Amino acid sequence: QVQLVESGGGLVQPGGSLRLSCAASGRAVSSENVQWYRQAPGKGRDLVAVIGHLGTTLYGDSVKGRSTISRDNATNTVHLQINNLKPEDTAIYYCNHNMCWGQGTQVTVSS
């Protein structure tokens, strides 16, 4: 069973950037699918980005063009960089692997 711990969230001004991290333990995820989701207050959980087992990437429309998902095999960590943050990016961000979820990290975009 994999354990996932997200970090890197915080309060950022519109136009800023954040790099979120998802540290995995208990199982190597270096060659497996890992997803980032987010859940805004009062809304459902939406897919943000995916990195596949071959390193292929997929992005949700809400972050396409300003987000990068990447993998650090040495630390068994998946990162999500989001640039040009907008107030509508405010949400709790979760990573997921094989239906296992982390506890999430809060991102708040506000001036």
C-alpha cells in the first residue's frame, strides 16, 4: 500500500507560481501513473494533471498551458508546477495513485 503526502501549498497572489509535491512511500511510483486532483469549496474533485508510466502527461483544461507535472525518481516524488495562478485555482490539491489519496495541500490565490 502506497502512502502519499502532499506539500507546497500556501497563499499566493494572482499571477504567482507554486510547486506542489507528492511524496510517495511504501511503493515506488517512478514508473506508474500518478494524478493530481483539486477540490474547490463546495465543488467536486477535478482532475488537474496526470503523469503516465512512460512519462506521458495530460492536463485538465483549467491549467493547460501554465502547468507542468514531473517526476523525481530519486525521491519517489511527483511535482506539479502551476504558473500564472488565478483566484479560481483556489482549492485543496490531492495526489492519487491506484485509488490511494494523500491528505491534500491547500492552495489559496488571493491579493
